[in-house]
Amino acid sequence: MKPTAVRRTVLAASAAALALLATACGGSGDEGKGDEGKGKADAAPSAAPAAKALTAAELEKAALVQADVKDGKVVTKLPATDDVAADQVTSEEAACRPLAHVQAGVAVGSPAATVKRSWTGEPKKPAEGASPEDALLAGLGAEKMLITLASYEDGGAEQVIKDVDAAAGKCAGGYTYTAAGQKAKILKVEKTQAPGGADEALAITAIAPADEGVEAPMKLVVARKGATVVSFAVVNLASIVTGEDFDFPVKVSDAQLAKLG
């Protein structure tokens, strides 16, 4: 790829990332074809009494901070451009709105309290002797993640998992949404293998069109612990340029879910 083409594609990738994460910027790995649980929420038995919704102060204490991760950067006070409000997110297909909310870093449903974080991973080092173009792509090879914690009363957290699961099924063929004035299109949605550490969890890969016919993946994970739901929305700028898949950063979700007990 010529240097001018790389620069143009990088700019397009940055714009696509902004749209995908609503001006902000699951876990999927290789699952066996015989996984009978693929695409289903990984639920634990629910015989215990409903958990109490955490307050905003309690959520803040349980939310990720820099000391909780070994690498990457955690932002605890998001800039206004990253902190999208629920009424700024709409979807042309009402059934797909829960997915649009997760992508934009907005809590699904009617939470009692919410707290947000962002995390940016370390870029990859280019190979020795790499061309300027390959070095530039290597520098883009870092994940950018929005993390939204939300607590719910009266079984609301369990309902969020059901709503997102239903949306992933109904919107498998794609949808369009607008977040903070940015319109974006999703070509298709696939449920994948969710990471562990939660009472219930869903992992989703959403595919969006990028520059020059590239189809770029975005990773979404929604996990419930008690009455709290944590959603993770992740893009990788290099993947937006190349269309290649990337791994959901499980180490970050593990660290966040562990703080919820």
C-alpha cells in the first residue's frame, strides 16, 4: 500500500472508530464449531435473592482504575466527547437499540446509577526493518475500550442481558444507529464466546463498513454480576484499516469484574 493510501486509510479508520464508539475513540476468541453454548448468555443458577443495586458512590469505588491493570491507560473522568447520554443514541430499528447503547457506552434500560471508564491498550512495536507503512499500522494496533457500569433495581440487570441477547438475534443482519450526531451502520452481528467471571455474560462481534470496502470488527461484551451490568465496547484502529480480527482484551474485563466481587 502506498504511503498516501495508508495515510488516507488511517484517517478513515480514525473517523470510523469515532462513529463506532460514538466519538470515543465480546470477548471473542477461537471457539470450537461444536460449542453448544455459543451465542447464549452464560447464566448461573438464580435461586439466590435479588442483589441490591449499588449506589453511584459504590459503583465508582468498584470501577476500574489504573492500578488494576498492568498495561494500557485507564481514564476515570471521561471528556464530554466520550460521555454520550442515553437520549443522544437512537436506532432506526427499535429492536436494535440495546446494541446501539452498548456500542456508544450507554447503559441499557433504566439504571439506578452509572459510572464510566475508558481503557486504551499499548500499541504494538513494528518488526525490525518494517516499512514505514507497516510501522504505521503496527502503531495503530491497540485496542480502545469504553467501559460502562450500571446498577439496577428489581431484576433490571437480568432484563438487560435478555434485551441485549434478543437484540443480537433480531439484528443479526445489521442495523443503523446515530450516537451524538454520528450516524453509523452495522452490516452484521454475531454472538460469540463470552469471557468468564460473571453471573451471566454475552459476547458479540459487530461488523461495520470502513474505507475501501474493508469490513471492520467491533467487540461488545455485556456481563452481569448481581444487580450490576458492565458493558465493554472495543475497537482496534489497525483492524479498521485491514479488516482483520482482533482479540477482546479479557485481562481488562477480568480486572473489572473481579472488583465487583
